[in-house]
Amino acid sequence: MLRVILVDDEIAALRSLELLLEKYCPEVEVLGTARSVKEGLDLVIKYSPDLVFLDIEMPANSGFELIEHSPEIDFQVIFVTAYNKYAVKAFKYSAVDYLLKPVEIDELQSAVKRAQEQKRLKVNPRERYSVLFENIREVLPRKLVFPEGNGYNYIDLNEVLFVDIKTGKYSFFIINGTTMDCPNNNINIEEILIERGFHPTSPTCMVNLNMVQKVDKAGKGKVILENGSSLPLDEVKKEDFIDKLLWFSQNKKK
């Protein structure tokens, strides 16, 4: 018997997967469900499951963080993802199991059988997940998910030129000329942006380093973006920004 937990921020997705497992995978016992990485970690610590069905993109955290923060990776993971076939190549290359949404019965049954075999062989999953993180970093779309009304919305950070930081909100200026706002109620949002290739040009502005065409150091300095627009470069931030841009450009080519 495989003891499993399910982690997905969508109630409908959780319930659907739970019903499929109950009906078509009698060798599985669902110990609990979680709608966030934190809840998932709590269940992992409480139950020490054999297997975790794990969604990747959830509000505030990536499903990968559950693995990174687990005290011991002694459980198998089946990623449940809506990502397209190009992102899936990273899963295949890393020999990590995955299911595409909507989940198909035969693929679910096959994934469960593989997890049973890995349990029998006592396969250590940590190394495979480390390889996956390296392979998938440049493949997955860089989405920032945030609450909106009674649901969630997201911004594809690949399309953002820069972010204007105001007291009550973050304004994301998109390359197509539109602007998207999200509330300034997430204390980690600037840290997330830095991790995903943004850097401040002033205390109230962060620029997508992928969108920088050049830096004009004359006078007070300014940053020229891919669409031809320019942003002032704060004197205090200038050298730090240039150093970061050089480092980013060199590492992106590797």
C-alpha cells in the first residue's frame, strides 16, 4: 500500500485527483490533502508519506519549495502540472515522474506503479530532484501569482519591462504597453523579483534585467529598455546595478 498526500492550491484539482485514486488505484491510501506548501510540509512531517502528488505553481510558493524545505526526502514525488511539452522535457531528462492536467487515468495508474517499484527498490529521489531543478530553471515560465477578488491572477515576468513600487501596490509595466497592478501585501515580493532577474534602479523601481538594452552612464545615468523607453538610474544604485547587470549577462550566456 502506498501512503500518499496531495498538494494543490485548487480544490477542484485536489478532489478530482482524490476521486481518481480512490476509483482506479486501490493500492493507494490518501492520508491528507493540502492547498499550500506550508500545509504540505506539515503533512509530510506528520505522516512521512511514501508518495506526494505535487502541483508546481501555487500562490506565494512553488511546489519545488516543499522538496527543498523537507527535512528528509525519503518520499517519491509525482508532479502534477499544466506546463506544455517543452517544459516536460526537463522532467523526462531528469527521470522525474509527472502528470499533465487534466490527469488521464492510464497515465495516473502507470505513475503509481512506477512509484511502487521505486519504493520496492528503495530508490533515493534526492539526486533526481536536484537534477530537475537545474534542468527546469530556464524552461518554466516565470509567473508571479497573486490574489485578486475571490480568486487569483498571474503576471508572466518574462513580459515585464519594469515594476513601479508604490505604497499600496506594485505596478507591472508590460512590453505590450499594458500595466497590471497587484496589492503590496506580500512582504516577499521584492525578494521574489530579485530571484527572478529583477534589480532596483531606485528605491521605487525594479527593472527586468532581460529587458535592458544598455545603460547610459552620462550625467545622472539612465537605463534604456528593449522597447526604447528609458528610466532614471539612482546615483546610489548606479554602480550596484551595473555590476549586477554584467554578472547577469555573463551567467545568462553559460
